[in-house]
Amino acid sequence: MRHGTPNAGPGRSAPPIPVKILVAGGFGVGKTTTVGAISEIAPLTTEAEMTSAGIGIDDPGARSGKTTTTVAMDFGCVTIDRSLKLYLFGTPGQNRFGFMWDDLARGALGALVVVDSSRLDDCYPAIDFFERAGLPFVVGVNAFDGRLAVDLPSIRWALAISDQVPLVQFDARDRLSVRDALLVVLDRALDRATRDRRD
């Protein structure tokens, strides 16, 4: 009788490398939609109905029609290829749940900061968090209704992010658009890892 792991037999390929990516940003910018659009499993969400207690605290803007909010995290996964699998953790957007961000960021390779171009003020805390943490991140501007309130150069200037931070436009509802944004996150993270090894 032969002993060994189930994957050790001839012709068996190694399992894909797990990579943790955060999907962060302000309240109501499309984080849950982003995770749900690309996850190959039914995403785990911790959405709860917004109540009168959140009036004046959780305000996604009049146009959104949003009735729920993430109170812990969203989780989904997607296989990039046979060697790489992304595990996506969507952070809660409200400041009062900010204490969870440190735990969610532990072990992450990078982050996609989702931005609503009409509410740029809401994403400052996320950008500040990842700059302080030293975690590679990409700013993804969610094109609500297929358009942006202001152009990308103006957004870069308003957010005061350096030219080294990728800034991309994407549609959180579209799987391929989300995939492309996540690939930029991976590229940024791998570039950082390569530079760290050289230093």
C-alpha cells in the first residue's frame, strides 16, 4: 500500500496558490457588487437592512436606492489560472466598522480601493489606511451608469495619490471589467514583492 498526499500521484498538478485581496472603499461605492460580479462561488455577504438608527451616518446618496449595508465583510473567490486563486474580502465601508480593517488586511497581498467619482470624500480613509499600512493598492473608479462624474486625471489630483498608484476605471457589475481591475492589483503587488526582494 502506497502512502502520500492525494495530489502526489503522477499527472497531478499542484493546487493553485491562494492570494488574499481586499476590496475596500467608502459606504455604497460598489464593493459588494464587485465581489459578487466575479466570484465563482455564491459570495458570502453580511448585508443587513439599514434602519432609522443609521440616518445621517450611513448615507449613500439619494440616487443609490441602497437599503442594505455590509456589517462585517463580503467574501468570494475566483481562479485566475491553474496556478493562482484569489480570495476576495470586501471591507465594511462605514467608519464605525474601521476596527475590522486591520484584521482583514492581515496576510493580504494587495487591495482594490473602489471609488464613486461623485463622492470622492468617502474614499480618503481607505487610501490613508493602505498608505499607512504599506499595502500595495489600486484605485478603481466605479463607472455608475457607465460614466464618471469627473475624469481620471482630476480624480488623481483630488485624491492626491502618486503616479505610482494605478488609477483605473471599471464597472463593478461587469465580470470582465472587475477581472481587469483585479489583475492590475496583482501586477502592482507582484511589482512590490519583486522590488522588496531586490532591496
